[in-house]
Amino acid sequence: MSLTSQLNEISTLELAQALMERLSISPNDWHRLKSNRNARASEQLAAAMVFLLQNQPQEAQARLEQAVGWLDKSISAPPCPTHGKS
């Protein structure tokens, strides 16, 4: 079975969820990628697609705005929540 045939067996939502999972920054990679604008924007765009396909346009828009913020440098990574705690 060709890759195209295999992909046709998967719903659009499932494909979007798989992409979101692939692009999500894992806790192990957080420090390395927390300020990587492309990685953060990609993560947010994939989440926006999932929310849009789930008919949740407000959540999708919020993620799109976050992605744009990463790309236009209007937002930055927050500090690690585990740093600075005693």
C-alpha cells in the first residue's frame, strides 16, 4: 500500500493531532527549545489546526496569535517554573 493510500485511511483530525504531537516540545527538550521561535510557532500552529478541526475557532485563534507572536518577536519564553524555587 502506498503512503498516499495509507494517509487516506487516516482522518484529517488524526493527521493534525499526529503533527501536533510531533511538533510539541517535550519536557526534556524544553530548555533547549524554549526560545526557538520556529519550534514554538510550529507547535502553536499545529495546535491551532487541531482546535479548528474540532470546531473550536476561539481556541484556534488564540494559538494562531501565539504563533504570530513568536514569529514577529512580540512574545518571549517565560522563565522556567522550576528555577528560582527553594
